[in-house]
Amino acid sequence: MSAMVDLRSDTVTQPTPAMRAAMAAAPLGDDVFAGDPSVNALQDKIAALLGFEAALFVPTGTQSNLCAILSHCQRGDEYIVGQQQHCYRWEGGGAAVFGSVQPQPLNHATDGTLPLADIEAAIKPDDAHFARTRLLALENTLGGKLLPQAYLEEATALARRQGLSRHLDGARLFNAAVAQAAQTGGDARAEAHRIAQCFDSVSVCFSKGLGAPVGSALCGSREFIARAHRVRKMAGGGMRQAGLLAAAASHALDHHIDRLADDHALARRLADGLAGLPGVQVEAPQTNIVFVDLDGPARDRSAGLLPHLAAQGIQATGLYRLRFVTHLDVDAAGVDRAVAVMRDYFAG
């Protein structure tokens, strides 16, 4: 059998040879003492790129979001968030469990946005009966969808008028920036900065489309990052010679942003290849994630699909919808194999 085509997530990538070389050459120190030069350089680089005063390197995006929420909010506060956002649905309820911060989840519109009227209606009055609404959290991309820049500006302006802080879960911020640059004809780094400047804090994941093995960064003001640093310590996120990991992330920022366009093109190739299969509904991808829904006879055969794909060397996920994610370790031949196996299964 040919090599496995792993389309479960863009988190499954292996470091490239050039990234491994950068890791091997990284100067190291003790980051708990703020003495790792590679970590410090990465934090300065991502903060400057996105237009913030400071940044904090953390092991995971989940911890980055936790540090953000607990730095914006206190016990008895709440944050407004979408039902499908990672920091609400997929992070174990951490803000509530560890910080006694209440989420106020809202339903998304079909484009992934939270309707402005719903955001405004969810903000609680200053009354002892209610949790104190302190924060609006958005995510871009959300399930691979690009939130429109005009919407980000309107939603965060609404939050500012209402006295709320604004946090972006930008786990795939650079996928959003590359997609937005394709629309505007601009530069992806400039678009990432433009998106980020709508917010008081931004979390960025290096171990998704950017292809680093581990790590995220939280960006914000110096005062905010000082608070987040304390939360990181309590959450066990202080690492010692973390520059090995920071060097990989820094290499990714230098070399792997523009190539995200290749992943987006492969996602479109996959979606186009699946189009027209009876009972197979393909959501047109905006970035690197393809969602597939099954109905009719195709749905009746859904239970055997993932095992069949795996037996043919194709890995995907079906936690709540069938999902394929393209990344730097997938090429056109792998995508075409996945399409052929899907077509064979539903033709049989």
C-alpha cells in the first residue's frame, strides 16, 4: 500500500528538514527565568508581526485561550462566545473549571459570525443577579470559514462601546490572512496584522497549518501578557529550554505562511473531486478544511466509511461531521487518492 494520507487535521505534520535544522541550531536558555533567547526572539517576532507590545509562548492553543480568558476576566465574570468556537466547545470547559468564568454561548450564522444583535442582547446589565459580561471572544477561521473583515470591525467596535475586552482565537489566523489576501490582492502578513488589530488579545497556533510540532503564542499589551504569564505558571505551562520548540515556530513564520495557499488549493481540489457523488454534500472550502455531509443511501452506509478509508490508507475524522484537512504533508496525489477511494466506496 502507498503511504498513509492523513487528512484528520493540520496538526499531524512532521517538521521539515529545514525546520529540524533550525531547531538543532537554536540557542537555548531557561524560559522560566525569561532567559531563552530563541523564545524571546519568537515572542518579539509574533508580537511585532501582529502589532502588539508583547507575546507569550505557550505549549498549546488551549492553554493560550485559557490564559487569555482568565487574564481578561475574574471569578463571576462571563465571556460571550460562539457555540462552535474552540474555547467554548472543545477545551474541556477550562475557563469555567479553573477560573469560575461563565461562558455565554451564542448560535452562529451560516457564515460563522455571531449576529451583532445577538451579541448586544447577550450583554448583561450591571445588576447583582447577573454575571458581569467582560469579554467577546471570536475565532478566525471558524471551521475553515473566513470571518469577513468588515464583520470583525463591527463586532469588536460594538464590544468596545459596551466596555468589553476582545479576544481572537486565531489558531488558524494565518489561513484566514492568506484567504483574505487572495480576496484583497494584499499581503498575507499585512492582512494578519489588520485582523489582529481589531482585538485586545490574539492567540496564534504554530502547530496547525504553519507546521511546527508544538506551540502557540498569546499576544497583547505588556500589562495583559504579565497577567497571562502568571496564569501560564499556574497552569504548568512554564517550560525550560523551550527554544527548541520556539525555533521551529519562528522558522514556520519565516517560511510557511505563504505556502498555506497551496493547502487551500488542495482543499478545493478535494471538494471538486467529491462533487456530484449521490448523497454526498460538500461544503465549498474557503481555506484548508472540507466538510462533507451524507444523506439518503449514502448516509445509510456512513458507519463503514471511516474504516474503509483507513483500510485504503486514508485517514479522516467524523466526530460531528465528516472532515478532511489539507496541510504541508499532503500533496495532489494524496488528495486524488482520497477522492478515488471515496468514489469507489459510494459506487460499490
